[in-house]
Amino acid sequence: MEQENKKQKTTEKKSIQREIFEWIMVFVVAAALAFVVRTFIFEPVRVDGASMMYTLEDGEFMIATKFDYLLGDPERFDIVICNYPNTTDGMYRVKRVIGMPDETIELRAGELYVDGQHIEQNFEMTPNQAYFGPYTVPPGHYFVIGDNRNNSKDSRSTMVGPLSRDEIKGHVRAVVFPFGNFRLMPD
């Protein structure tokens, strides 16, 4: 009887150890999966500020896909999440790509000109009379600005400038919160 009690206690101890090990493995696998998803597939991002009015509003949450830019490059008018050079706050900025590598861009009374040709901006933005340029985007860089041209710290600023390809982290695809504001971003 005593030997049977010892065997049962040993089995219970192994069972508890096994249970703890299994829970640890669940957390490790979940953390690894979350890391892979956020690094390579998509990331939820919160809009902080008014620089993308009226396309995106302060406080909205959106989904930015990352796999798009693992195999390809941003295109004109893509809404992107990006890191600004020389910042250490770990926050993404949300902007719109308007200038591609080696292009000369200019804003005249809010109208966009690329290599001297007028380009229609078929998206909602705040009314503006912005002037900028002409400016030639360096090779391997992109020129990004906010849709709220009157209130956006973007590539027009000498503190930001054009962004290198590796500073563009994802392509904004949808607003997911608040639920009443759910919408897909047009291509």
C-alpha cells in the first residue's frame, strides 16, 4: 500500500510538471507566432494626430500589411506606415507616397506635378494651397506627405526628408476600429 501511494505521488508530480511544461510551450509558441505575424504579415496601428485628415482620423485603428513590401515596392498614393530617420520613439508615422525614386516633384497651390506633368490626386484631403519644390527624390527613396498638407510633418521637412526604402514598413489596407468607421483603403 505504501509503495502504491509513493507511485501515485510520483505520477501526480510528473503530471504537474508536464502540465507546467505544456503551458510554457503554449506561451512560447504563441509569442513566436505573434512575432512572425507582426514582423512579416500585418500589424495593427493607431492613428495619432490629424496629419492624414480626412482619409484617416485621430484615434482610428487600422491594419497595415507588411508582406506587400517584402516582395515589391510602394506605389504612388499608397498609404504607408513608416519610421522617420533619427527618431527613437518607436512610433510609426502614417503618410501617403507621392514621389518615387528619381522623380522631380512639385506642389503648386496644392496641385501635384511629377517631372513637370500634373498628376490628379483622387483622394480626399484638406483644402490647401501648399507650395513646395521642385525637388528631385534621391535614388532608393520615397517622398511621403500627409493628406492634411497644412498640418503634417513629412518629407517636406528638413528634419524628415525623403524616406529610404527600408524606412517604409507597411501598406495601410483598412480601418478596423471604431467598428462604425470600418472601411477598406482604395488602391
